[in-house]
Amino acid sequence: MRKTLLTTLALVVAVGLKAQMSFGFRTAVNFAKEVNYSNYGSSAYPPIKRLHVEAHVELPLSNSFSLQPGLAFQQTGSKISTGSLGNEILMDGWRKIQYFGVPLNLAYYFPQNNFVQFFVGGGPYASIAISGKEKFTGTVDRVKFGVTQNSNEMKKYDAGLNFLAGFKLANGFSVNGGYALGLLDIRTSDISNTYNRIFSIGVGYQI
């Protein structure tokens, strides 16, 4: 996975040097959660607010299509139940993980008027966790990353699909929403499978 990230980044630089390109920046609020699947069905706790920061290169392929490889700092996680009080589930626990990732999106731009241009897009992403913390029963601990079948550990890598939509003004300012659909199991547990699900809304600027 690490070699894949480095190879993709090197390809971005090589292609970008030969193409007519521009640069874009995006910051967004993530509404992140972890969805668990087991033999008993699926479950997910309410999302937790996190941060997304991204820089990308805009490589025009035609008047309507552009390739957008980039580098992103992605904060994910989930609220976690630590017990119950009567019929109320106590949601005072959480898990927060920081990733560096490489998204590779293909964007379609609708015909532009004098003020605004709408776009949709999507593509794959791959990311590597750099740190994490979790809170259970009032104590905060570092997240343990590993590969052994241990329900207390997280896997270090994630990958999936991005979906984008928004609009860009003539001055380069943009408003956009996104959804990240994690396709890799991020837990080492053999009891259930856990995936990242992230809805985001943010602003950007195109140079």
C-alpha cells in the first residue's frame, strides 16, 4: 500500500509537468462514522465531526473532463457507546484517526455561464493512518495499529471510492460536498468487518 501511494504521487508529478494544469485546495467538515457488519447484521453509531484538508492538481482532459490527483489529510473516526442508562445509550466514547491519503478523482464540469459552473466527480483513494486516539470509560488511549487478529487493534491502511458534487464561481471559489465509501476492513477483529463512511461539506479555491 505504501508503494502504491508513492507511485501514484510520482505519477501525478510527472503528468502534471507535461500538462496544462492548475492547482486546487479544499477544506471541509467530515461527518465520519464506522459501520460494522457481522453475522447478526450491520450497525453504526452517530457520526463525529472531523476535518478534511486537500490539495490537488487539475489536469484538463477535454472541455468537460478533468483529472484531479491530490494529497489529503483526512480525519476519521466514530462515536462509541460505553454503556447504557435505562433505555438511553451512552455515547460518551469516541475513536479519532488521522490519515494521509492520495485521491484520484475524475471531474465532469457542466457548461459554464458567466458566474457559476457545476461539477460532479469521483474516483478511488488510498490512505495510511499516521495516528489515532480512542476514549473508553473516561480514559483516552492511543489507537494500536496491527495485523494480528485482535479486536483491540486497527489496520493501518484504508482504500475506497470518493464521490464529489458542487459548484465553482468564476473567481475560483467553490462549494462542494463529498462522500467517501471505505472498501477495506479497518479492524483486525475476525468477529465483524468495519468500514469508514464519511460525508463532508466544504469550500475550496482553484488557482
